[in-house]
Amino acid sequence: MQSLALTENWPVPTAAAAVVRADGTLAGAYGPTAHRFPLASVTKPLAAYAVLVAYEEGAVELDEPAGPAGSTVRHLLAHTSGLAFDEHRVTAPPGTRRLYSNAGFEVLGDHIAKATDIPFAEYLRQAVLEPLGMSSTVLDGSPAKDAVSTVDDLVRFAAEVQAPRLLDPRTVLEAMSVVHPGLTGILPGYGHQRPNDWGLGFEIRDAKSPHWTGATSSPRTFGHFGQSGTFLWIDPDAQAACVALTDRAFGPWAIEAWPPFTDAVLAELRG
């Protein structure tokens, strides 16, 4: 795909990108796709997928108590537990505001570890990484932000999400559907969004503006970006997913570069 070569123009030391179709075929790849990059918050969809495996295995229920009083596993996955961004401090009643929370995912990791009697990083490896052949991906630290991976590995994950083998497709459909519709909140890097829609561990594009995906991305697009200059989006209408990893922290360069890149990818897929 010629559009992937646009990463050459990004002001970053290293970048790699790929597009994988819903049928699992690679539409294109560019750059050092085996290079290992810190994912930052692109860790969260991987962690969320492991939580959903634990749910399907019967280790946890989505609506069982977890985190602050009144909060559940579902609240934690959807950033509606009321926990602050990076502190284990309650700032709102559960289900009332979309408070993007690293702390919430750390509580979630602890909850799964306790329920399964397996450290969360190891559970993630056994439940998701190993079955998908993601041998270059490791979680060493917070389930919110401390995974390291490659474009090659994340292509395997994006293919799985589009055609699930580890989960029931109905569970994935729930993960990409809005939890607690209508809640407002801050989308990090992009300001206040009304509404700030989220699924189970995946951000949902809907009509958010400004946004890190493209102007032509469908409202059903879901995924995540990371402060390390990384993103993964899945556009069900385009029947494709895109992964881009860099080694420059998210900032104005990404806000400027990512949307036209995504639009070029989508145009080429349509083309």
C-alpha cells in the first residue's frame, strides 16, 4: 500500500505501519515491522482482551464488583469507575462520568490476578499473546501502559479482533459497542468530548471531533492510541485495521499527521 509510505514524512526517528483486512490478509506493511516499540496506552486493548477471555472462562463476571464501591469490571473497562487518571482516588460515582483512568486498568489487572491466581502479565501471555503467536510482545509493569510490541504482532491481534477465535464474536461486538452512552469526558490530547464514547477497553470514534482517526473513518471505528506515538484502529465499515508504531512521544506532530494518513489508507482500501 503506497499510503503507508506517508510514515516517511513523519518527524520521528523510527516508524512502522501495516494494514490487515477483516479476512486476516495483510493489505500492506511499511518500515521495520519487527522492531519492538513501547505501546503506552495501546496496551489497554490487549489487557482488555485478556479480561474478556477471563470472563468467557468464567473466572470473572463483567458486572461483579471491582474497584471502588459500586464499580464493576465493566465500569473499569469502560473508564466509568470514577477512579482518577493516575491515582487510586475516587473522583466521581461509578457510571456518571467518562474518566479515562490508568489506575482503573491497574485495579482490573489486580482483580484478574486474584480471580485466576495468575499474575496478570502471565495471564495476558497465556490467554492472548501465546495463542496468537505474538512472541515479541511483553507486558512488564502496568496493564494500562507498559507493554512492548511490534507491528507484526499487533497485526495478529487486529486480525483476531476482526475475526475472533479466542472470544465469542458476540463478546467482541459488545466490546466495540458503547458502554454507558451519553457520558462526557476528556479524550487525552484532544480535549472535552460530548459524548466521549467507549466500549470495553476500546475507544469508539462515533462523531468525536477533533480525533486521532481520519475524517473519513466510519463512526463505528474503534481502537486506541498511545502517548508513545502509537495507534491501532479497526474500521468495521472498511473491513480493515491499521497499526502504526513510532518512537516519538505523541504531540502536535501526531495530531497533524495521523488523520490524513488514515484518510489516505482508507482511500486506497476503497480504491
